[in-house]
Amino acid sequence: MSKGWTIHEGTALALPMESIDTDQLIPARFMSRPRSEGYGPFLLHDLRFDAEGAEQRGFPLNVHKGATVLVARRNFGSGSSREAAVYALVDYGIRAVIAPSFGDIFAGNAVNNGLLPARMDSDTVEALIAALAGGVAAAKIDLENRTASVAGQTHAFDLNDVARTKLMNGWDDIDMTASHARQITAFRDTRRAAHPWAWPGN
């Protein structure tokens, strides 16, 4: 279970690329390492570093370190279903990614691990990228009101109620199901009383 949150205040950084896929977010060769060692150092490894392991000059995450909110273009987290891509972002310290669209499986994995996939329309995202052209800027994410304030601009983002509830409580799919335990038990008992012949052993 991740730690639930409602308000996040940090710094935002533009990553003005589209279709950043899970293979880029964490190359497969690093996935044999135990999660306990942290996947943050491998986030976008082959974009951040050259073949000799030196930092690529000019890459946003190398120029401005410590960002907690990324603003990227469409189709973020596409590609394979590897949950390690989310681990890499979370372990690096990223709490939210703002983009026009996300890979479906990535978005689900993100929410289950406390990472917000905040959808905004392309024009709004481009405005934020332009505002961040000079580097990082203050960012505030408000899950309750589904708004993000970045570089002095405040915009609403799309997030369904289930995802918001999971993020605010630090729940994954199992926790979400367990939250309905009373209703599930009541349904079982009612069903069993009404149809005893349908239960094994009766």
C-alpha cells in the first residue's frame, strides 16, 4: 500500500516529448534488481546517460534535479505493461505526471502506486510546457478539487472518482475491494439465505 495524499506541493519540470514508453521509463535490463534497492536511478536511463554512463547534457532531468511533477506530451507510459516503469518514477520522487493521454495499463499501475496520471487537453499541456521553458517552477496538486497549479497557472485535470479515492487513501485494487467488505458480506449472507441449494455442501 502506498501512502495516501490529497495535496502535493513541489516543483514541476517539462519533459516535452510524446509517446515516452515504459521501455524508456525503465530499460528491461534493470528489472532483475530487487525493488528494495530502488528503481529511481534507472528512470529514463538511456535518455539521461550516454553509453559510458555520463549524463547527457541538456536532458531536462539532468539540468534540473529534484522535480516531483512532470509535464509531458501525449501517450505517456505506452508500450509494455511493466509496473517497474511506475516504480522508477515513484522511487525517483515523481508524484504526478501531467499529459494529454496515458497508456491504459500504465495509468492503472500509477494510481495503485500513489502516482497521479493527470490528464489535460493538449493546448493546456502545451501552455504549461511553454511556461516551464526556463526550468522548474512551483507546483501544487489538489486531488480533492482535481486541479493543478503550475508556474502560476491553475487548470483542472481529468481523474475518475475511483482513481481519486485510491490515491487519497493510498489504496490499490485489493484495498478498494476490501473497503466494500461489509456490503460483500451482506450480499453473500442474503444470497445464501435465498438460495441455500446453490452453495457447496448443502
